[in-house]
Amino acid sequence: MKLEAIKLALAAAMATAVIWTFCSALVALMPGRMMEMSGDMVHADFSTMGWSMTWIGFVVGLFLWSLMAAITGWLIATFYNWQIK
């Protein structure tokens, strides 16, 4: 079964956009807890750092992360399809 690369790319971009929006909302609502959680995820101490959230930063991040997810999804489908020929 071949994968439709464009559909997988769009699905990956859409899923990433939802996750980015959710994470951004969590940072806006609970900045301290999210900073602590981010530090825990990369084994670092971020307690002296702070978030810098702006609307333009949200939009640029949303676009760039979604674009990268789409490219990654497209590549995965393309490489998968090459292997099943």
C-alpha cells in the first residue's frame, strides 16, 4: 500500500499546529510550571530563565514548526513508497 505523501504532509502540519497552539496556551496560562517541565524534558535547570511570548512569535513558530512537520511527513511517505516499489 502506497502512502499519499501530500496528505500525510498536510496531516502532520495540522497535527503540529494543534500541538503548538495547545503548548503555547499552556505557557501563557502556567509559565513557571511549563518552564520547569521544559527543563525536566532536557535535563536542564531553566529556573533562572523566562518566556518571551508575543503574537508574532506565536504565528512565526506555528508556521515554521508546521512547515517542518509537513516536510518531514512528505519525506517519510516518499521514502516509504520508494521501499515498497
